[in-house]
Amino acid sequence: MFTAIFGSFEAGIIYAIMALGVYLSFRILDFPDLTVDGSFVTGGAVASVMIMGGVNPYLATMSALFAGFLAGCMTGLLHTFGKINNLLSGILMMIALYSINLRIMGRPNISMLNTETAFSKIQDLFEKTGIDASLNKLLTMIGLGDSLPETWGILIIMILVTFVIKFLTDWFLQTEVGLAIRATGDNNRMIRSFSANTNLLTVLGLGISNALVAFSGALIAQQGGFSDVGMGIGMIVIGLASVIIGEALFGTKTIVRTTFAVIGGSIIYRIVVSLALRIEFLDPGDMKLITALIVIIALTMPKILEQSKEKKRKARKKAEMLNIIKAAERSGENHAAIKSDS
């Protein structure tokens, strides 16, 4: 059980970067960007091809981020300068990226097993420095040494990387350009009346969104040891599930809180899916069905809870009004009794 939850937490923190990208497009820009299913694969394809070609894994991962940025910018250009519907422009770019990704990889999938990746470098570092041994020894002393992970390095580094990206996102969205992007998503006409170039802001926002998605794809490819042309299927639903679950559980009062909620939602989603797949009558092929059910529950539960709260609020107000009426009636009866006695 611990191993399954640990693996889900580790995957969830990596997918959280993708979820932050989805949050930027869907919530900040109010742009239903389906490019995500393609740009996620683009990140994995670029990173795997460069790594297999002998390029430094860290440089390959950053190159994947840049490739995702270009893909997002192309979607933005199709919408803004090509005047194509936002949903359709994302679909067109997603379809185009399928062929582009095949061109990049040269075949449907690339294996990186027994190849040095960013994660293998991190694992080697934690083994050489003795950090893994120290943590495992500590957990064994407190009685948690039955199912220890192979390395703690990937989890620790990815938590740091994800939260650095989160804080950079928080900072960016509070800059002048970030506020303009937020305003573009909230009220395009209003921000245009202040002479802001909404087309450029939309392209930039989508570029940053897909850069994060591709970065996550590059990391997932290195974690799994392969990249596949179909690894991005349904990624937009997973990203939306993470955003919706996080917002429902942690709230959206501020940008800082919301980005934290997105990360938490991604981790919780992965843990829920992992635990659900442990049920006997479910198998890995049911993962998409589980995802759909999680999204449905996440979408409907807040509304059901709100309706329940509203009913309780109305019942409380009704009870208060009845108490006031009864008190007024008793006061009138007392006043009449005093008047008759006098």
C-alpha cells in the first residue's frame, strides 16, 4: 500500500506541472486548449530523441519546454491571427502535433531504458551522498521499513521543481503582463479598450501553458523510461480533473491558493486512481473510466453541497421568521391583557 501511494504521489507531483499549464489556459485565459494532448507528447518526444542522441538530459528537458512553448504559440496564432474558433484551433494543433511527434521520434515509441536520464542522474547523486540510505534507516527505526522506495531523490527534487514553478507562476500572474493576461481571460473587450494587445497576450499565455505541459511530458517520459506517440491521449481530462478536484477541496480565493490547490488536486487524483485500480473487478484498462467518474463527481459534488447549504440556510431563515412572528404575537397578547386589566 505504501509503495503504491508513494508512486502515485511521485507521479502526481510531476503531473502537477501539466495541471498548472492547463490551469493557465482554462482558468486564466478562459481558453479550452486541446493542444495539451499533443504538446505533452511533444515534450516527451523531444527529450527522448535528444537524450538518445547523447545530449545532456537537463538540456534535453529544457528543450522540450521550448518546443511546447512553440506549439502553444502556434495555437494562439491560429486563433488570433487566423480567426479560427478557440476550440477548433486547439483541435487542429493537436492533430498536427500527432504527425509532428511521429516525425520527431521517427517511430511510434522510443525506449530510454539503460540510458542516462535526468532522473537516473538524481538517483545516482542521492545514492552516492548517502541521502537514500539515511532516510531509509530513519524510516526503519520508526517501523516503516517494510516497503521502502528505490530512491527518494526523484520525489524530493520534483517537489522542489514543482513548487519553484508554482511560485514563478504566482509571481508572473501578479506582474503587469500577468495581470493583463488575467484581464484578457476575464474581459477581452475591457482590456482591449486600454490599448492592450490581447492577441499577443493570448499567444503568450498559451505558449507558457503548453511549455509547462511539454516540460511535464519530458519528465514523465524519463520517469517511465520511454516516450510514446499515444502517451498524451486524455491528458487534457487529467489536467482538468486535477484543477477541478483541487479547487473543490482547497478553494480559489487567491492565485497563490489556487495554484497550490491545482498541485494538491493532481496528487489526490493520482492517489485515488491508484487505490481504485486495487479493487478486484477493475483493471488498468478502466483508468479512463475512473478518470471520467472522478471528474463527474468533482463537478457535481460542489453543486450538490451548495444546494444542501442553501436549503439549510432557507430553513434557518424561515425558522427565525417564525420565531419573530410568534414573539410578536405573544407581545401583542401581553399588551392586550395589560390593557384589559387596566
